[in-house]
Amino acid sequence: MRSASKHHLPDPGRPYLILRLSISDTCEENWRQLYPQLKKYRKGFDEVWFSTGGVFPKLELHRENALRMARCADDVRKLGWLPSLQVQATIGHSDGQPAEGKTWGGYVGRNGEVCRSLNCPRQPGFLNYLREMSRMYAQWHPASVWIDDDLRLRGHFPAVEPYGCYCPDCLAAFSREQHHVFSRQELVELCEKDAGLLKKWIDFGTRSLCGAAEAVVQGFKEISPETKFGLQHNNDLSRLPVFETLKKASGKRSGSRPACGAYCDHEPYVLIDAATLMSRQIFEQQGYDTLGQICAEIESCPRGMCCKTPQGYRIESLLYLSLGADSLSLYMLGTLESARWYGENLLPPYAREAESYREFIRHTSDTVLSGLGLPAGNAPHQTVRSLGLPLIGIPFASFSPDALCRMVTAAAAEALSDDDLRRVLRGNVWLDGAAVKVIQERGMSGVIGGITVSLPDREVSDLRTDDPMNDGLFARTVLPYTRCRFILNVPEKLPVRVLSRYRGRADQKDSGISALIFERPDGTRAAVCGNDGFNTYFATSSQVTLCVRIADWLTGNRMAVLPLDPVQSVIVPRVTRQGVPRAAVILNTTISTQKKFRLEVRNVSAGKYTFHWCVPSKKPLPLSGEQQGRSVLVTVPAIAPWGIGWLKIARIG
């Protein structure tokens, strides 16, 4: 995603921490109660997003809302914040909601569902409504305007299926472009058979979305030309052209607000999954030539006591920033609890911690991710629980193009296109046996040196060899609690290092290779674990240590930071483009305290760099470093259960 041009960095004037409100928060009585709490904890945020509401009232009501928000915007400016706006309804989210202002055609699904409250994005009346509504809110000159993620080609209940609006007007317009008169049924059937036609239909729908986005910009630009624009979105890549439209129509780089749910913190792994999915969205969209800001969403729903805790906000804030966001949007307040409740429970801790997040953003603004990555392309999103390796301290780069190596599971190998799979396999890659089986079935074994797999014909144990990679590890036996075991068949001329072999449990006979590593002539490296090596659920300390060693070997010992003791933590490094570490976010993923551990920080000198352990809710703790060659050994303090912090690495002078 990152661009190498003059715009390879985000907008330096962007707000870092943003508070998102609903339209009910700005009602006079609610605002009178909320504003004192915002004033008291003003250090927590830099910008606030008001909302136009999720329905389509008559324009007179929008005019009243805009006048009320103008007064709220004046209050916000007194706090030193930027007042901005979320256009919360374009096409609309769900049918059946009030739409008194709607006089144009509705959205029609591919199965014929007529959504009377929702909007066909090509209707002239709808586009005029957007322009006129925008002119009203432009009167108070929002710093930025964010179009809601209902600007999409799917998910408009009950028309939840892709790929756009099939109303008579859209069908007629598309028919004119294609010089063929399509009925809805015919178009649906043909698109299922003809990938080329489907691509044209999706492109048609995307242009419809772009037209709606442009209408919003046009309404604001006439009155408030300084306003910036952004799109709220999830991982729907069909909307990428909207960013270009916003930039072209406004003359300014657009904003991106990726999101992925995670509305509560009852299951903390879900927060890691959300961060990983958000990273995918970030790195598959345009770079900073088009974008001026990537503002990750942190949302609680329905924003009550039992939804999300301050610790949940801490975890999300640092994880999202570490994995590619450059700012944060928090939807944490509402009217289900009293303003006083929010002021006693959620606003105070975030206000105390806000400066730590701002400092992380400033300190890492010109850095990239480094470590073990995941393949992008068509690969499905997989939970961190199923991936396993990021949970045991292997430096994690998620979907960053700057990842030093990639792990490929069977699910990814099945879903990637031929070109994408070959591209991944030709780099530094870590495969499990099931992935090799898929690669073999797709006729691509040659890309990984001709390695194939077969199933054992007996019950087997798995024993480590005397390869130096296994030096010092306790116990020779590997215990993957799974029947997912593949024998690795290696061509005779392929030079491999065998890390473990199978042995028959009953007859104790050698039964083939279970794990190996090898280097190609071009210097790229591969590791293959036929014994379900990504499953870390029952991993021992020796297995964790071995996995860390394999990951470092795969990268040619270029990991920027490396735990020297076994840990159960997610570690996300941020490095300069020259590979010098600048920061590392560390999340303890257990319900027990992660005891202090040694972290090797590479390419730095103890006399030229300082090291501070930064926990958002506490004062930064200076750490001493022990020089060891070109690295410094730092002892990371104990981390609380599901605690998170970041190591700040700063050059002196």
C-alpha cells in the first residue's frame, strides 16, 4: 500500500484521536449533559464527528439539525477540537426505516427485493437530495466529512446479496452501455457464467457509488472548500475508486476509515482478529498518494456498560496503530448510559492515556511493519487462533508488503489465484503440510523445489533431529495434538535441512521427514512443517523457541526484534525503511502475567539509543540495554494479563 512518492506519509495536520457521536448526542438536552464531560476530559481527543442520522427525513429537518450542530461545533472549537461530520446514510442500511424525504426510486436486490426506504445511487432526485443536504451542513464548515459505509454494493437488508442495485433505471443504463437489453433475471444468470460481464456490472455499480460520493463533495465544496473528505468502509475492495473520486472532486487527498466490528471485548482474541483484518484493508487499498489519513474504527455496540472496557480500548488503540493505522476514530459514547456514566468510566482513562497514543503515532510516523506476514490477494481472513504463530512472540507484520516472510495455510493456498500463489511461494515462505498438499494438487510443487506430501501408513511419533536449529531444546519428541500429519517427500537433489522425522509408534521404524528448511539458489528460504506446525494450542516452550528460530532463519536473521525467552504474546515491530527498529507493541495474550523476558533489539547501539517501556496508563519506564554485537538485549518488564504496552526505541540526539 505504501507509496514511494512525495505523499508517502499521511497528512501531517490530521487529528490523531477522534470521538464519533450519534445524532442523538447533539440533541439540545443530551448535549447539555454531555458537553461538560467532554470539556472535563478534553485531552482525550482532537476532533469530534457529529452525525446526520441514519434515515432520510425531509430536508427541513436536516436544516434544523445543521443549525443545532453549528452551535455544538462552536462549543467543540472552544475545546480546541476540530468539529467534523459523518454522513451516516447514503444508500441506507436497512429497509423499513423512516424516509419521509424520499421521492425517488428505491434500491432493488439481485433476487428482486424492493427496498423502498433505501436509495438507488443513480437516481437524480437522490443525488440532488445529497447535494442540498450537504449545503446545509456546510454552513458551519466541518473540518472533515466522512461518508458512511452504507455506500456499498451489498448488505442493504433485505437485499443483502451483491452486486448492486437492479432497479429498472440501473438495468436500462447498463443495457445502453452494453448495447443489449437485460432483464434482472437474465443479468444475474449471465453474470454467474461470465466473469467478464460480472466485472463490467460491478464497475457500473462502483461508478454509481462514486456519483453519490461526488454529490456530497459538490454540496460542501460550494460553501466550505476547505473541508476534507473520507470514506468509512470495510474490506469491500469494489469501493476503492471512491477514494479517487473524493480526491478528484475535492482537490485533497481523501481519508480512509477501515472497520471490522469487534463491538465488545468479551473475547479478547477477536480484538486481534479485528486488527489483522483491518491491516488487510489498509494494505490492499491505495497508498498515501490518494489517501491523507487512515483512521481505524474502534466501536462499541450498543455502547453500554457490558460492551467494552477501558482495557479493550487500550488493546485496540495500540494494535490498530501498530498494524497500519495513523489515527483512531472511537465510537464509545451514546445515550443508553448517562453522560455522567461515560464521564466516570470511559472518558477519564482515555484522556489520561491519549498522549501515549499520540506519541506512538509521532514516533512511528515514517516507519513500516517488519516480521512474519500473511498472503493477501484472494486469501480468506483467518483468525489469529487458527494461525497460531503470531501468538507466540514471532514478530508479526500481518498483511504489510514489507513483511520479511509469509506463512501460508491450506486455506490461503486454496483461495489465492495462480499468480498470487506463485508470487508468495517464490519469496521467503513458511508452509504447513496441508498447504503443501494443496500446492501439489494445483500442480505447483516445482515452485517449492518439488516437495510433495503423503500420509503415514501407521501411527507415528515425531522426533527432532540433531540439526543445529534444535540445539538446547528440551525433549526430542514433538507433540502436535492432531492427526494432521503429512510425510514430506523431497527430491534427491534438493538440499534440505531436516528438523524432525516421523517414527512408527509400534515398530519404531523411520517413517519419513516431518519438518525441514531449505534455501534456494536466489537466496530466498522456505520452511515446511508437515506436522501441523502452525497449531500452537498445545505448544511446549521448546516448540515456541524452535518456531522463533525458524522464523528468524527464514528472514536471514533480519528480524528487527526477537524474544530470547518463550512468550505467549503478539509482538508488532515498527522499523525505518533501513530496518532500524523504532518501536515494538507487545500484547500479553494470556490470563496470567507474562513474566519479564529478554528481547533482542537489532541494528542499534546501547550508547546511541534509549529504551522506554510505555504502558498507556502509566509513566514511561526507562530500560537499560546490554550490547551484544550489533544488537542490544533489553529486558521487557512483566506484562499484566491481557496487558499491552510498547517499547520506544529512540536515537540520542
